[in-house]
Amino acid sequence: MKKLNLSRVGNALSACKHLVVLPGLLIGLAASAAYQVKDLTAVVAPVTLLFGINDRGDMVGQAGDDTVSYGFVLRGGTVEKIFDASLGNSFSAQAISNTGVVAVAVSSADRPDSLPWTYLYENGKFTLVAEGLYVRGISPDGRYLTGLRGGGSTNLST
């Protein structure tokens, strides 16, 4: 049996950031090799997905069941739900800036194309920025989004 040399793995982990998600826990492996464990049990739902974290440790994701889902922000153990039934029935907080701006993908069974609409969520308010964009990231200052376009056209709002 051949032994694995894991000394390089430790060097690789200390050179970059990684996240490990376990049921109910998030373990952050930081560049300084300091570890933090965050309890995600404050988000109560049959399914909970974590999608983003900013430099302050605020986390965003999606929670829900087969019929409806809401986005959430977890700040210091407090969960803020992101949901507005007038906009859709599936909300997914994809990314959070260091200033607290959240990029949210919203889908609705009522829309024939099934493509998400991307909103910025800040201080309890939604601002539509794109139709048909699968948002994946936000800049630290909250000014720029990254993502990919779905089928059809993408309409960006100004």
C-alpha cells in the first residue's frame, strides 16, 4: 500500500480560503489557518443551502421545501428572511458584499421562461437589475455583479 504525502496539502490550504459545509455546520479554512465553526441551525427549513460569505462573516443562501423557498442572510446568529410573494415563489440569496448588499435570484412558476430575475436586496428593499441572469457573485463594494445569462435575452436595468 502506497502512503500519500499530505505535506503539500497543508501548504495549499494555508495559501487560499476554503469552505467545508457539514449538516448544520460551516467550517471556514482561512489563509491564516485559523478555523471558525458556524452553527447554521438558526435557519430552520427542510433544505438549507449556503451560497456566499463576505469578509465580515455574513452568510447568504436559500432555505425552504418543495413548494416555496426563501433567501436568507445570517448575521451573528440572527437570520433575516428574504422573500416577497409579489415577486415570485423561489428566492435564493447568491452573494453578499462587504457593505451588506445581497444579490438575489428570484424565480416564479408564473413566468413562462422560468428564468430568474436578479435583484439587489438592501435595507429590506428589492431593486430589479436584470431579467434572465443567473447571478453568481457581487463585488466587495456591492457595485458589480457576475453571473451567466439564461436562454433568450437578458434585460439589464439601470
